[in-house]
Amino acid sequence: MNFSPPLTTLATYLAGEFDNRQQALEHPAWYVNLRLWIRPVPIFTDDSITLFAEQANVIKLDQPYRPRILRLRQRATIEVEFYMFKDLATAQGAGQNQDLIQQITPEKIEFLPNCTLKVSTHQLANHKYYFETTPMSEEPCQVNYQGTTFQVFLGFKATVDELQTYDKGIDSATGQGTWGALMGAYRFNKRQDFSNELNL
């Protein structure tokens, strides 16, 4: 399928290995030094570009967490659908392992209602873009993990130079953040490019 230039550009910006080393050095009390992997996955290729994401503390790279699927789709605007793995263990470490990426199938994941993001696209000079997301639904995004339901907020901003993530857990009783980007966005810089795996 032929995708729009903004959609393919967004996928290109997101596909890579990132870290927020500079931010963690400048604000160690507020930001953990993280490694973030976002890799293309060859599923839903007829109408979307699909990415696998997970992250790890840099001192525990062998213990990645929060594996998830981002499905980029072109509708009236670009939308990002989120999916969770039915068995997280089947995907753990896939950010660093292409063999595990190839084993991801639609049957292993489930769509997360109310977690879809709308992407605002701003064209800059020299065919570059600035992307910013907002939730599609006013209903809270919820994730079920080991029998417990958690409320989360998802969001990001992306340019060719930086990826900012706003993901955080929300206490459903108080509406206050419990983990994640509590003091503002995590600011990631790409250290390795995976866009060659997109097969566009």
C-alpha cells in the first residue's frame, strides 16, 4: 500500500534505538536513564505501519519492560492504535532481537480500546515534520495486567532530532500520576536507526 509522506516520515522518526542520557545526567532526581527500542513489525501491512516498542533502565538492559505495539494508520488524520501482548513474556527482549520481532503475530496481541492517539502533523522546511499526539477518546486508556486494571496516559511529540514521550500511570481515584513522565516529557535522542527495517 502507498502511504502518505507524513505517515512514512513518522514511522521513520520513530524506528530506532533511543536514550535520554543527557536529560538523566542533567536531572537525575527526576529522570531515569532509559533505553527505548522501537522496531518495525511485519504485521497489518495491508493498511498500516506497525511498530514494537519496549524500554529498559540502562543498568538493567537485560530486563526490558512495557512491551507494546503501535499501529500507525492513515484515516482523516494519522492515528496510532495501541495493542498489548496477551503474554508479555513472548515479546520481552524483542527490541534487541530481530528473531523475536518476526515471531509477533496478530493472534498474540489485543487492541486497547480508548488508547488510540490522533496525530497532528506540522510540515517544516526541507521536507521535515513535527508530530504531536492527543487522545482520540475522552474515556481513560486502561490496561489489564495480571488481573488488575491500570489507567494510563499515552502521548508523544516527534521530530527528526528528538522524541518526547509523555506516558504515565494514573491513579484512577485521584487523577494524579503514579509513574512515568511526572515532571514533563522524557526526551529521547536516536542512537541507532531502524528505519531500514520498514520495507516501505
